[in-house]
Amino acid sequence: MQVESTTQTVQGSIQPKKKSRWIHVISKLKKDKHYYILMAPYMVIFFAFTVIPVVISLGLSFFYFNMLEFPRFVGWQNYSRLFLNDDIFLIALKNTFLFAAITGPVSYIACFIFAWIINELSPKIRAFMTLIFYAPSISGNIFFIWLIVFSGDSYGYLNGILMKLGFILEPIQWLSDEKYILTIVIIVQLWLSLGTSFLAFIAGLQTIDKTLIEAGAVDGIKNRWQELWFITLPSMRPQLMFGAVMQITQSFAVADIAIALAGFPSVNYAAHTIVTHLMDYGTIRFEMGYSSAIATVLFSLMIGTNLLTQKLLRKIGE
């Protein structure tokens, strides 16, 4: 009898909690219904054009699908082919990691340093310098100017300068020699990436409360480096996170620049990346299942790098 009464008491104590929790959620939804109504159009578009395609691509990566026949389930065959039988993908994976390892951190740090320095200038000069740094990222296909700089004839700017100074006797085929292609694409990517993140950092530096700096000086902060680490960086964590996400996306999704400068495919796949490999199988060969597997691997790399970056940013100011 005591056991039965105890179980009834436990069940009776659990039931109201569940009910009260659901009642609280429903009341919260009713209270904030105007916010959800305003968010609804964006959420519908986001799920329709982002979440659902990602889920479909993940499921399609386990099928063979050539756009003509009905999808045929092949399990892990696409992934085994990707890592064990596709040598070009391994080259693309190596190039993409090299791109991300160089352009990501270097561009991120450079964006912040330039933003930090320019933020100390007068408002008019700051606005002018911000426009100069942000201009390449909003100028469309402005990177085509580098085709003239690295042109393989004597009319190319770099070849002309080197020949005039006597460093070389004949033009170098910068965009046809695999020794130079990857380095050139990385340089152009770094030049283009000083844009959105830089603008976000400028905005973050403008919103820092000056009273925090005065309070830090009272608490014992003695130089600008301590002020940067303990006040400036912790105060602009949202902008730092936004800049990190943008840099990760740009560094892993290099394709247009590589194709425009080095061709498609590049010489000996010297500038081949995961995205160009994805374009090859998705838009030319129409092997949609295999291209979905490539996209899933790229998505996993981006998510993993993003999570690692979040952990690193949480340690700022400690």
C-alpha cells in the first residue's frame, strides 16, 4: 500500500510539471505572437531555400542520381569513391585546406588590425579609408584586373616591370605554370577578403563604451595591448563571430576566382578546390548523388571549423 501510494504521489507530482511547462510555452507563444508573425516570412524563406535543400542534399548523397533515372540507393558508395578512388578530390581537398589555413586567419587578423588602426583616425579620413578597403568586395568581378597584372606576355604589368628592371629576360606564364597558380589565387583572395569582416570590425569598434576604458584604467590596465585584450575584444564578440563566419565561408568556398584566373580545370588541377570539384560533377556531369556527397563533406568542414572558432573566441579576455 505504501508503494502504491508513493507511485501515485510521484506520478501526481510529475504530471502538473509537464502540464505547467506546456502551459508556459503556449502562454509565451501567445504573448509574443506578434514577433513570430513578423519573423514568419523570413523563417519560411530560410527553411524553403536553406534548411530543406541541405537536408535533401544530405539524403541524396546516399543515392545514385543522374537527373534522368530514378534515384537508386547506394549507401556509403559515394563517400568511399570520394576518399578512396577520386584522386582529383584529394588534390581539391588539399588545395582547399591550404586556402583556408592561409586566407582565413591572415585575412581575419589583417581585417581587425586595419580596422583598429583606421578607427583611431579622424572621422573624414576614417570614412575615406573604410571606402578604400571595402571597395574591392562590392565591385563585382573587379578581380579580373589581376589578369592584366599576371598576363603571360610582355604587356602584363608584372612581367613588364620585372623585364624592365632586368630580373627576367622573357615573360613568365604566371597563370599557366602550376608553380605560381595557387600562390596567385591566394594573393587575389586575400585582396578581396578585406571587405565585409573589416566593415563589421569598424562597426564593433565604434560601439565600444568609452566608460569601460576609463574603468579599466582605474582597475590597473596600463597599456593599449591590455586594453585590447580585456576590454576591446570582449566588447565586440558578436562582430568577431560574424567576421569569423564570413572568413570561413569565403576561404572554403573559393571557386570563381580560381576559375577566372587559372581556368576550369586549371593546369594539373593546381587551383582545383572542393567547390570547383562540386561544380564539375553537379553542373557538367550531372552526377547529383556524388556531388551531394561532395557538398556534405564541404558543409561538415565548415561546421567543424565554425565550432572550433567559437571555442577560441570564448577564451578572449580570460
